[in-house]
Amino acid sequence: MRFKNFFLLLIFVLSFSAALTAQDKDEEVLRIDTQLVEVPVVVTDKTGKPLTNLKQSNFEIYEDGKRQELVEFGATSAPFEVALLLDTSGSTRSDLGLIKRAAENFINSLRPGDRVSIIAFNTIRESGRARAESEILIELTDNRERLKNALEKVQTSNGTPYYDAVLQIVNKVFRDKPKDEYRGRRALVALTDGLDSVSASDFEEVREELSESGLITFFVKVNTQEFFEENLLGDCEHAMRFSVAQIRRYYRTFYRNANLEKVYDFCKLGDFERLDISRKLYQLADLEMQQLAKVSGGKIFPAADFTEARNAFRQVAGEIGTNYSLGYYSTNEKRDGTYRKIEVKVKNIPAGAVIRAREGYTAPKN
């Protein structure tokens, strides 16, 4: 009888253990199949000074109004991975040296352990024709000497494939899942005026891809409008000109249903039309940058010219060094491609504090 009882007990223990193992495997498969939502956060007091000593217990996170369990937390001291995009087209050509020095100062302002990739534009000549493309000059690395050498390769281009470059960053620079220490701590830092001229992709595609990626987006926005418009008028053979893609974007965005003659040949545009196109495209670029920065928890740092870009970059480096990162697995397990709103709340902080965080994401689809 004792042997029989022992045998039954042994069978129960083994069955229970097997059930637990199966449950663990199921949970592991579920976790792998469920998207970790990464949320970068900056918290400042009412004077704008960052609060850098907060703990995981200070934070609460909600998705579509439902509280989520925080499973990842990165303090401000954790390292970052940064894709540095340098717009070297059009009016930037005479300022290439300033761009390189500002970028080098930015890299040197980052902390040991922060990794950087550099992306810039250049001109490719094929069959006697020139076209602009974005190029990854160096993959993510914390080797400052290699990064300095990569900056020496930065050239100018005869066009601005800005949208294509952003997609290249999302799909190539950050194609692999981050290591644990970089989860929720990836950033796009772009030196640009935001005007795209030759990309095959469009802004909506960029916005969607960035929303899914979880990258925090910072812009050093250089004001090139005055310089551009000074060289826009008069003889069309020597003037700075819009690309056909830019003129099409102008009509499509601002005069889609208007009953007017659409002129796509730059030389047939009068000075008034040229100025109207310029002003509206610059307005559009500003709105697009504001949208990308806001929804990602990032920020825009204006620079009147490339001399001021150095100081703006210094501010970006400081901003990166004050980011927290939160991560959670959504309780909404539907893979329906819907947009989910994120809200971060912070407890036990001074009155008037400001919280800036990723505002939402698009769920994956089956």
C-alpha cells in the first residue's frame, strides 16, 4: 500500500511539473509573439530642469486608458543608440565644414557607451545623370575615432532624399532588436530644414514607420528659407529651383481640388508662384517635424544657421542624457493594426513638472 501511494504521488508530481513547464513555454512563446512597447520619457520641473533621480515606482503607464504593468525601466544613466542624419543638400553646400564640426562636437558630447550611426546624402552619377541618395556612412558604434573618420566622408548632394533617409534608418540602422541596455533608448537626431525633394517615399509612410519603431526623434532645424528664397527668383537657369516632386507635393497638399492651371516646369513659374510654393513647403516641413517630434516624445531645436547648430546639438546631447525608458507588454493582445494611445503619469514629483513621452503606437497586424 505504501508503495502504491508513493507511486501515485510520484505520478502527480511529474504531471504537475510537466504542466508548469508547458505553461512556462506557452508564456515564453506568448511573450516572444507579443510586442514590447518601448516608451522614452523626459520629466522636467517647472523651470525646465530635468528630474534625473526618479525610480520605476514613480511611473505609471496607461494604454487607451488601461493601466499597464511596467516590465522594463531604464534610468537616465543608461546608454543610448543614436542615428545622426546630416542634410547636406542645397543651401548647406557652402557650410559643409560647419556641419562636420557641429556633428563632431555632438558626438563628443555624448556619454561613454552611447553608440552612433552617421547617415548623409551624396550624389550618384549613372549614365551621365546625377541623382541624390542617402548613405549609411557608418553603422552603430561607440568608437569615436571611427566616427570622426566617417564624418570626413560626408559630401554634398544635388537633392534631398530626406524621407528615404528616415526609412533607411528605421529599416537598416535599427533593423535588429536592441540589446537589453538599449531597449527604449534609441533616437533619430536630424540636422535638416525638413524639405524633401527627391524621395521615392512620402511623409505618411515615414510617420507610420517611425510610430511603429519607437524611436525618439530630435530635430536640429536649420532655417534655410531666407537663403533659398534670395536665390529662387529671376533667371531660371541660375536660380535655385524646386524639384518636380516638390511642385507636385505643393499642388497635392494645398490645391488638391482647386480649379487652377498646374505648372510643373519651374522655368514657367513666375516669381509670385515660386515664393508661394517656397513658403507653403517650408510651413509643411515645420508641421511635419513638429508632428514627428511630438508623437515620439522628442523635441525641435531651432538654429538660425549652421553656426548656431553647434549649440543646438549640445542641447540635444543633454536631452538624450536625461531620458528614462519604460517598457510594457500590452494587455490588448489583438494584432489589428489599430493606433493605441499612451499616457505616462509620474507620482511624487514637484508641482508644475512637465512630462514628455511617446504618445502612442500602431499595433502589429497578423
